[in-house]
Amino acid sequence: MSDVVDIRPGAILKNNLWSNNPIFMQILGICSALAVTNLLTNTAIMTLGVTLVTGFSSLTVSLLKKLIPRKVRMIVQTLIIAFYVIIVDLVLKAFLPEISKNLGPYVGLIITNCIIMGRAEAFAQSNGPIVSFWDGITSGLGYMGVLLVMAVFRELLGFGTLFGYQIMPAAFVPWTIMVMPPSAFFLLGLIIWAGKTMMGGEKA
Amino acid sequence: MKIPRLVIVGGKLALICTVAAVVLGLVNAVTAPVIVENRERALAEGLAAVAGKAGVSGAHVGEASPIADSPAAQTAYPITGGNGEGIGFILQLIGTGYGGDMQLLAAYHPTGELFSAQMMENQETPGLGKKAEAPEYMDMFIGSGAESPIPTSMSDLPASQADAITGATITFIGVGRALADGSELVRELEGLSEGGTQ
């Protein structure tokens, strides 16, 4: 197998959305996958935040890679990620206060999402700014896709709603377990198994 | 003269940090007034909402008075009726939930009976502790505090209400304890004001 990374936009998109998806192939960003996926709205906003932070962090790391001393590059990458997360947090607090209130501490925890640092270190550090931005955005979209699938199941079965709108009949008894983190473990396990089985390449 | 490598690395780090700090300062300068305005609006709406449940027409919320020596309460607002008669107090309370501090607004009759409450800023878990933001969540506390104590544990609740707080017991206990402390404080405040007028 060749170690050369295909940096064509289509190949990056396919890689990050499917064949090297950060959640079910790289098993990154799992903490937030367990924490925020009990409501679709929160999941959508949170993953949008992660997508933007990943894209702009990768862009910035790529632009500054010649300036950043190699020995302290991870400190600088963390600083860059924190910088964008603080901006997302402030903008949400100011202009989308209800969403910010609902997400609570999870916005700040974007900093700890391994996907962002992973893409900065594995891709942006050795590629150009535009392609790094695209890699960051598509990695975020791959993360977003999996989390939205989990959120659909959890909100539908846990609350009987989707995006807050009642879907299940009045007689439906919500499954409390689905709004609690353990259900996300089961769902994530199923998604990893399904994804890897469909690809057929690796043992699930 | 050759500049030591440590100085070069330190200088580059300082430059990157400075640029980040300046940009964040600019973003903060734009967003901070809006955030403060949002908080003030939320507080004003919260005060009007809890005072509105006093059951008296023309209920008015007075000036805020800071409360010293109370870990649970920050500020007290007197509520007066249309004729200026005292109806009770609204307290700005802090409870401890699963995600840290929770801010509450609670309105009491002078007897310490809770007649309205609302969850304000909190970091509770979406889908679990966040349910305390729903107005009907406070129904399990309303009416207690004078003749009956404010519930602070699951065993104080009837089975139907205890089921409703499953998965968010710590939030419930934090809210209950803060409201109970507030009730006690209102009775003390009322005792002081009666003492002052005698």
C-alpha cells in the first residue's frame, strides 16, 4: 500500500466522509459523540462548530507552518484551535444565546476534540492552505454525518421528537436510556460495525 | 551577533500569541456588549415572569439589594402590589447542579412560601438536567416553603414526580436546596423588616 496521500478534492471528500471517516474508521472525537447526540439541534450546531474550527485551524496551521518552530508546533496548534473555539463560543453567546445555553459546556470542549488536532498534525502541517482547509471542512462533515445519524435515533426514541417536533404517537413511551450516554456507546458500536462491514476491508 | 535559538522560538511564540490576543480582544469588544445586553434582557424577562405569578394586578419589582453572608442567594428584589403593599421577594439564587452552578430566580410570599421560580443560566446536561428550564418543572416546588418544607430529595416527592426527575437527580437536589435556602432567607428578611418597623 502506498503512503502517498491523494490530495485531489474529490479524493479528500470521499476519504473523510467515508473510507477514513474520523468517527467510525479513526475512532476520534468519541467523547462529544457520546455527550451531545441526544438532541438533533444541539448536534447540528455543535458539529457545525467543530467543522468550522477544523477547517480554519487547518488553514491557519498550513499558512503558519514555516513560521512555527517544529519543536513547539503542537503548542501552537493547540493555541490556534483554542483561538477559533473561543471565537465560536463568543459569537454563539452574543448572537445565538439560546443555542449557546443549550450546548452549555460542550462548545468549550471542542478544543479537546482529537479530530481537529489530528488533521492539523497529519495533514495541514505538510500540505497547502486551500487543500488543508478543504480537508478540515470535510473531516468535520464526516464527523457531522455520523453524529447526526446517532442523534436521529437517540432523539426519536428518547424523546419521540426530531428537531423538537413530535414524531412518535402520543402512546409512545420514550426510552430514557436513549437520552443517556450509554445508549450512544451502543449506537456508536453498531455504526462502527456497520461501516466497517460495508467497506469489507477490516474486521469489525 | 548570533541570536540564540531559544530567543527566536520564544519570539515567534510571543508574536503568534500577541496576534491571537489582539484578534480575540477585537472579537470580545464586538460581542461583550451584546452578551451583557442578552443577560440583562433575560434577567428582566425572568423577573417579570416570576413576579407576574404573584396573583396581584400591577405587581412591581423593586430595586435590587445585594445579600451578604448567604452562600445561596445573591440579590433580593422586593415585590409590591398596585397600592404599594409588600407581596414578597424575588431572590436570585445559586444552586449546585451536575454541571456546576445554576442560577435561579425564585419568588416567595413573606411566609417563605414559594409561588414562582425559573431556572436561569446553567450548564446542566441537555435532555436531562436541562429539563429544569421548563416552567412546569418548578410545579413540584410551588406552594411549599411555609406550611410544608420544600422538597430536597426524591423521597419528598410523590411517585409520579419522582419518575419525572429520573436521570437528573443531582439537578433536582441542587434546585430544591437552593429554593429551600431562599425560603429560609425570606423569612429572615421578613423578620428583619418587621423588626425594623416596630
